[in-house]
Amino acid sequence: MLSLLKNRGALLAVPAPYRAPRALALALVDEALQAVDAYAATTRALRQLSIPPGNTLHVLAFGKAAHGMARACLDCLPVTG
């Protein structure tokens, strides 16, 4: 799994007694960030759908996560027209 934390190495550059608890905290933060990633969450949801061929699907995305959600739709769904 790829970490979303860009400065993970610097955050773990602490004295030995603090390294393991900090590594655990960083792993939890990383998991939480990946769980709420709009692109990944939308991709997972779309893969569970069964949309019959020939059906029209309109996609609307609003808010801060709109870009990730719309990008996932374009990547996962057939685009026609």
C-alpha cells in the first residue's frame, strides 16, 4: 500500500522509544486518509454496481470530493456520445 504521507520518514525520525507508537499512529492516519479518498471510494462503489448495457447514467458530483468522484466515474464507466 502506498502511503499518502509525503514526509513519513521525517515524522519517524524520533528517538527509539517513540518510534513504534508514532509508526502506529501514522499507519492509522494513512488508513483513514485512504478510506475517505473520493476516487478510491467511488471506484469501489461503482465496481459493486451492475448496470445493464444500454442504460443511460447521468453523473453529478458536488463538493470538495467532486473531482475525485467524477474522475472515478469516467475511469470506471463506459462513456458514449
